[in-house]
Amino acid sequence: MVIDWLIFVESQITHTRAKQRGFPAIYIRSELNTFICRQAFQQVLPPYCCQTMAGRDLTSEDDGIEETVLLSETGACGTIVRGMEQTNDYNEAGGGVGDGEDRGVGNAGAGSAGDFCVVRPALTVSQRARDYHYQPQDKPGFAKTVQKKVRDSCVCSGSCLKTAITSKLPILTWLPTYNPRQSLLGDIIAGVTVAIMHIPQGMAYALLAGLPPITGLYMAFFPLLVYSILGTSRHCSMGTFAVVCLMTRKVVEEMATAPDKHPTAASSVGDLIDNTTAAANPLTYTPVQVSAAVALMIGIVQVILGLLQLGSLCVFLSDMLVSGFTTGAAVHVMTSQIKYLFGLKVQGYNGPLKIIYTYKDIISQVLHANPAAMVISGLTIATLAFNNEVLKPWVRTKTKIPVPIELLVVIGGTVASYFGHLNDNYNIRIVGEIPTGIPSPTLPPFELLPRMVVDSIVISIVAYTVSYSMSKIFAKRHNYQVDATQELYALGLSNVFGSFFGCGPIAASLSRSLIQEAVGGVTQITSFICCGIIVLVLLFIGPVFETLPNCVLSSIIVVALKGMFLQVNDLKRIWKVSRMDATIWLSSFLGVVIIDIDYGLLIGIIVSLLVLLCRSQQPKTARFGHIANTDLYLDVAKYSSAVEIPSVSIFHFGGPVHFANIEYFRTQLETVTGLNPSIISDKKNILEKAQTSEDDTHQPNMEANGSVTSEGHEKEPNKLVMLFKNMKNGKKPKDLTISIPETKHIIIEMSSVSYIDSSAGKLLIQLYKDYNAAGISFSLAASSENVLDTLEECEATKVIPPEHIFHSTHDAVTILTSMDSSATAGGNSTKL
């Protein structure tokens, strides 16, 4: 009765202050002790925002109540309060710290206009499951999972059959709904523009791959037809891509043992064939045959990856890895074209350090360069650079259709070479004979497939990663979906189909795709129009480019590399953000440049996995403190308002806990909190032994809070001082001071722990036992459902009591400190 009367008086005073300040009062009805309710509310709300009325069931408008939610049948108090709406001044709402009486702790607990305060009972996880009717989901075993998959796969209906067909043939999804009025004009303009770009780029990149230039036009036609039917991206332009062509060249140079059936074309790609080796080997393969076998193997790999639903495989190639890898590949591309730009004859090298040997030969032969080739290369590069830096930005302001500068340069070079007889008069290497018509399908050499499995896997991953990344960019920009698995099928079957017509592997081109989007391309109709124009070139226009100088095509390639070389800026930017990400970029770049392309990619992947492992092995840790009058707990090293609770130590771990970082977890726990259970247990054992050996007159008096007093000594709150005589080895008696921390509870804040494994479960069990033996309670807070499930599977919940696993950190602190206060007061609850 006395307590209730005191509460009533205090509530009336609080209500009066709330009305004076313009805040709504809050009434709580509870079957629990109203003293405990007031304690819980004042944990969250400023004193003047909370009023507790004992035994009161109803509220009236005169009391200024804005919203009240009554309690559940269990008697737990829960209230949602709309407050702070009648003031716009932050300081009036309690913003100052000690700026006058009745303001409490000030801004730590105040809110701005329109804030909401939510009050609920403090919960352990077991109470939460009981009060809110937790229903665990059954986890089917392996056999049931397989049965369900088979049963779902065997279910056949009209809608399921239609969905299965349209998912594998996306053209059946967009073609029936195609609107010619809205899309046809844009698709026609984009198709013509991209086809014009395909002609010079296809010929140039085929030269880069060590193939006859006409092969580049084949790659712009046959695979593109299949991708237009099976692909889900509406804006990606498939065909030749510099990095993939360069990687294909490596395999071609290693396995091609005979000249192509068009000698002039073979000579135009740098004399790739060693006639002596070809004569000694009865099985000879042309570069076209080798590239076709590479395309077939890459297609098979991509189809298998699609069947295995590994469309998300590209996540292992981070942006920094791809950036460093492509920049290093750009160095190789430029190196391969220097001999054409200067008219040199440089021996081809394979294997690690080949780029160093190549530059050694280039430097030794630079005095024998062809001046005519250098002049043509210089003029071509200057023209392309002027267009890209000056003319193109100006034209972009006038029209979306770009100037086909590459095609104009090709036409100009062809005309100059034809009338100037550059091949005969100045020894300028030219494209050579270009066959007309559509090639007949032929089988690639299947016996080469086992020898190129590793290279094909690497190329297929790079090609898919680049293509799918670009597809996602365009899909997000134009609000449609791309299917990762279907993209694997589309690329794989496109490569398989193209391999029967002598095509090399394909991928999406960034430059052509951006142009296709910019000029108005809407659907895959763009690709069909592009294929139609390429057919006309193959049937009638191809031989026109027979006198085209190779140095012109090389100049086009070198100028197109500018975007790749500018990726060095990524390193500058990321170095300021994350040194680990910068390490991934540098490792992949240096590995590609110094060693080789495939080795560099492997190095980049390994470094990426190591960085990922390091980050998961050593996540950030912190010691949390309480923000007064709130339920917030923040890092005391970063927030000056965060104050540690004397009897509670809160440890935050910012990542998953698994077998690789359990030792790091334990070390950081002991270091950050300063609580080593072994040391604390040893100190207590020493104290107990010393107390039993001392006389009663010298034995210090123990107090409830863990401090010790002795005659002539004042009370020291944080230290336990023990005086005893050490007679061992005849030494003089001396004083020994043993410090035992006053912390009674340690809480593991697990809101950032996404998962734990069985090793982590065993660690938590051991930590609970160790701290319990040291006299410190060990609790978990804010654990996710995934973590709780793992704890239950590891049987950790059988050792760690359910009342030590809390819904949140604030729940843990509220309940644990309330228990301490109850124990100190002889069973009565006290205000925190």
C-alpha cells in the first residue's frame, strides 16, 4: 500500500509536468506490479513523458492521452505512444544535458516532432516464442527433398508446359507482344548502326585472335542468330570481344600446326604457322579449325554450367578483379598489335613472361620498322582520336546516330591501298583474299577438345561474366529481367552453332551495346536486322576489303582500348576506400601482364577468396555502451554519449562465427571486455586459499558489491585487497593486491552475426562454462533465427539456459540488472 501510494503521488507530479510541457501523458494498465511497469517505461521514455497509474483501467480525453494499447492476457505491459508532437524545439523536448531541473539526461532520450515511442515487455527468446506463438518449420531430409523436386518436375499442365517452353525460348515471350509502331524504327536504326560497326570491329578482332578477318564477320552473323532467339538481353550486341579474342589467340598459337587454306589470310595474321612442325606432324590444324574447336568446347562448358544452375558463378569475379584483369588484357592486346602498327615481324611467344620477351624483340627490331606502316597507323589513330574527343561529343548534341568513323577509316584505307598499290610499293601487309558467300557447315576437330578443356573453362567464365554483367546493367536501366541460367544456355548454344561454321567464341561488346542502346534499340529485332546487313556484306561486299592494310585494323583496336586503360582510375579510387580491394586489382593486373592471361585470372580469384576469408575471419568488434533513456547500444569508442553499465559488459561481433575465426572471437572477447575467465578464476582461487590460511583478525571483511575493507583502509569499490604473510623461502611478509572486476554479466551482441557453425556452437558452450565458473553470467542477445536454429542443432541451448538468450540487447540489460537490483533489495524490484 505504501509503495502504491508513493507511485500514485509521483505519477501525479509527472503528469503535471507533462501537461506543462505540452506532452501527452501515458497511462498503463497492468496486472503486474506497477512499480516494475514504471521501471520498464522509464528505461525507454523521459520521466516527464511517462505516467503510471496503479489499478486504473480506463483513460479519458481530459488526461491528454493520445493513444494507448492495453496489455495482453499474460499481463505483459505493452504500449505504443505517439509523443513529442506539440513542440518543434528539440531542447524543449529534453534536448539539453543538465540545462535545468526536470530535464533529466537531455538529448539522449528526446525526440523530434512526430516521433513515436514504443514500449513493450523485456523478453528472452523463450518468452518471445511462447507469447507470440513461434511455429518452427520442419526441415525435410535429403530423401524428401529429392522426392519433392522430382514430384514438382513431373507435374505437367498446360500452364506449366507453356512456362517451360517460353522460359527456354524467350523469343516467344516478347515477339507476340511486339509493337512495330513504338519499336520498329528504333530497332532498324540500331540494327543498321551496329552492323556498320560490326564490319571493321569484326575484321580487326578476328585479326587479334589470329584468324582471317572474314571470320569476324561470320562471328557477327551465325552465333548472333541463335542468341537473338534464346537470349534474354534486349540490348547486348554479341560477337567479337577483344579480351575473348586475345585469349582465343593463345590457344590458336599453341595448337595450330598448318596454314589456313587461304595463304594470304594466314600471312596477314603474322605468320602463325611453323612449316617445319607441320611437315613433321601428320595431323595438321588450321587456325580456323582450332578456334572452332575452342568455340565448341566453350559452348559445351556453358551449357553444362546452365544445366547445373550455376548462373551465379560470376559472383566470384568481383568488379575489382574484372577491372584489373581486363586492364592487364588490354596491355596484351596492345602488345600484339605493335608489330602491325610498325610493320615489324616479331616472333610469337607462349607461356609465362611472354610479354617481356615480345617487347625485347620489338625493341631490338624497332630500327627496321616500316615508315609507310607507321605513317598510315599514325594518321588512322589521329583521325579516330579526333573523332572520339572532339567530333563525337559535338555530334551527340545534334543526333543520337553516331558517325561511323571506323567504317569510314576502313573504306579510306582500302581505297588508298587499292589505288596506291601499298602492298607492292611499300610492303604493307593487307587483309588478302576474302571469300564470298555463306560457308558450308563443317565439323570441328573433336580430337582437340580434351587438350583445351582448361583454357575453354577460363574463357567461358570470362565471356559469361562480361556478357551477363552488361545484361544486368541494361535490364535494370530499362526495367526488364534477365535470366542468368538462360543466358548460359543462350551463349553456350550460340557458340556451339557458330563452331560448325568456323566461328570463334563470342561475348558481348561494350562499345557496340552502348551504341545499340543509345540510337534507340528496343528489342532483339535489332540483332535480326544486323544479321541481314552482315549477310549482304558476306554475299556481295566482302572482296572489296581485300586491299585493306592490317595496320588500319590494328589502329582501330588500339584506339578502342582507351576505355580499358582508363580503368586504372578504378585503382586510384578504390585505394582510398579499401586497400584489400585494391590488392585484388593489382594482383590480377600484374598476374595477367607479367605471367599470362589465364594465370593472372587464377591469381585474381585466389586473392579475392583470401580477402573474403580475411574479412570473415577478422570482422570488426566493439564494446557497447547504453544511450540513456533509449534502447540504443553503441560503440563506446565512437559515441561519446554511450556509457557502459557498471555491472554489464556488452561485446559486439560484426560478422559470422565459424571454425576459421573462433580463436579470433575468443581472443577479441577477452581483449575488448578485459574479462579473461581463466585469470579471474585463478584470482578467486588464490583469494580463497589465502583467506583460509589467514587469521580471523587479518581477514578482510567481504561486502555485497565485491569490495573489501580492512582496519585503517578505506573502501575500494573496484579492488579486492588481501593482506597476508608470505613466509615461503624465508621472505619478509608483503602485501599482495588482487583486482577482481565488478562485472557480473557479459552479453554477446549478435545482431551482425549472420550464421554460426558447429565449431562456434561448441565455443559458446565452453565460454558459458568458463565465465560461469568465474562467477560471471554469460548471455546472448539479438540472435537471428538462423543462429538460434544452429544453436539448437548443436545442443547449445541445453547448456546455455533459455533465460540467458534474449530478444535484444536492451532486453538482456533490463532483465539482468533488474535481477541484480531485486537480489540486492531482498527481492524488491528497483528502478534502473
